[in-house]
Amino acid sequence: MRVLGAVLTAHYLAAFTALGMPVFMPRVLAQLAPGAPDWLAGTLYVLPTICTALTASAWGRLADRHGRKLSLMRAQLGLACGFAIAGAAPNLALFVLGLIIQGACGGSLAAANAYLATQSSGQALSRALDWTQFSARLAMLTAPALLGVAIDHGLGQGLYGYLALLPLLGLLVTMMLPADTPAPARQPSSARADTATPAPLRHELTGWLAVQFLYYFAVVVTFPYFVAYCRALGVASDSVAGMLYSLPHLVYLLILPGLRARSSAPQPILLCGLGLLAATSLLQAASTHATALIPLRAVYGLGMTLAIVGLNRAFADCAARAPAGRLFGRFDACGKWAGALGGIAAGALVHRYGLGTPFLIAGLSALAAATLVLISTRQRQSYAPADDA
């Protein structure tokens, strides 16, 4: 618990830093580059995410080779350097460089999960992964509100510089953690990683990564135009729309501490979560007024929670049989690519078909993910006789 508490503290500080400022990108650009086109804010919003997706797998392989604690420290230092450069940048070019460094050298979630895999396994690791998601969602709730106050008091680009201190504080916390000593038998070299991983496990990982991609796409595609969607349903207040947007994350924070399951198998809880997510997404797509949004968003949050817990169980099980650094690097990269694609798809869908369309696509994506869970389960069962032999 001491190790988990320290990792969660460091991860919250990093997540608070990374997740808080993108919401205010238009305000920062108005100060730094007043003549910048409107599309630039959206591009810079997703730039760190794309950079993380491009580099996460490589950082994961290096973590397996040189140590996961070192990789976690690297992620925090990279985030701090990126924010320091962005905060001090005298022009747009250096500001963009800071964002690239933030994304390419960051990736604290994957690094934290990989380190936790050296300290626990099985159900204990699955539970630890649930808690790293808890710290991330706590940051999503607290950072925009607190940083919004700072923005309202005149801080803009300079806030990046102040926020760079938070991952440095997380770095100090991480330095106090015990060092990991990966076992050579569980850490194949990058040149032999694919051949050292049995075919059944490779098929299983591919299936889970596809499920994760569809899940994250389903969630993120509904984010960019949610406030406009609420307005179209008659929600006049942006603050009310913001609370409706945050409600699923609040449900996760409220449910997770008391969530216990009788079985460690990921499939039942994952299928239940994806089913709820699909149903509530389709109902939101069909909604014509705001009356039912509160219960729909609450049940949507329940589905999101169960889906995350199920995915964490699946990857915790795989981490016992594969190099954890590379595994969680792929996990993070897959989620980042899904998020970037979801943001792009949301703009295209809303422009062509209307504000409810992202929820329709989200529901269909969640149903596709549930189908893949069933397929992955059957594939794993088909390999069982060979494994047992």
C-alpha cells in the first residue's frame, strides 16, 4: 500500500499537469499567437497525444531492458521539461516544441502501470491498475476547474511553467520507491520478444488491444461536442453541461473504492460494462430533450467503470506472461491512437450528420468491442488443450 500510494500520488501530479491545460489551448494561443487560425488550437490539443502514441511502445521496450522505475522517472522528467519549455517559449515554434517533448517523452500512465507490475501481480495488479485510472479521473475533474480559476486571474501561457513543478515533485516521490529488478526469464530482448511470446498469448493480446481501441474510441468520440450537444437538447448553462460531462467520471470515483467482484475473469464484467455503454450511448443518440440525461450519464459512468475494470483485469493477467513495459506501452499507445481518431471522427460526423451522431458511433463501437470479447474468449479456449499439454 505504501508503494501504491506513492505511485498514485506521483501519477496524480503528472495527470493534473497533462490533462488540465489542453482545455484552455484557445486562450493560450490568443495570448501567444493572436493571429493563429482557429484550427491550430484543435491540432495542438491532440499533438501531445499523437506524440505519446508514436513513442509509447519504444519507451516500454526500454523500460523492460533498463528498469520500470527509471522509465517512470523519465516520464515525469520529460513532462516537466516539456511544460517548462512551453511556459517560457517566446514564440509559437518553441511552444510547439514543448508540446512535442511533453508527449514524446511523457507517458506517465504506461510507466506507472509497468512499474506496478514489478510490485504485484494477478488480482492485486488489476486492482492497482484500477487505482491509476482513479487518479487520472480525479485529475480530469479537479485540474480544469482549478486551472480555470488561475486563467481567470490573468495567468495564461506562464501557467505551463508553474505546472512543470508538479511532475518534478512527482519525480522526488518516485525516487523514494524501491528499485525493480526484472527477472530475465520474463524480460525477453526486443529482438526475440515476438518469438518468445507464445502464439496463444499473441492472439490474446491482439484481441484485448482491439477491444481497448474500440472502447477508448467509443468514449472519446463523444467528448469534443458534448457541450454543443447539451445545448441542442435545451441545456442553457455551460456549467450544467460541464457537470453532465463530468458525471461518468464522478461515478467511477464513487464506485471504485467499494467495487468487489466474485470472479477475477475479465470477460463477464467487461461484457456488462460494454453493454451498458452501448445502450446508454444509443439512447443519448436518440434523445430529443435533456430530461433523461442525468440518469443516462450515471448509467453510462457505471458502464465505463465496469469496462475499465474488465480491461485492467485482462491486461494484468497478460502482464504475468509478457514483458510488462512493452505491454503497457502498447496499451497506452492503443488508447492514444483511439483518442486521436475519436477526436477527428467527432468533427467529421457532427459536421455532416449532426450532434447526436457521435453517440450512435460510440454505441456501435461498444457493441463491436463486446463482440471481440466473445471472439477472444473462444480463441483462448481453443488454445487451452495445447497449453495444457
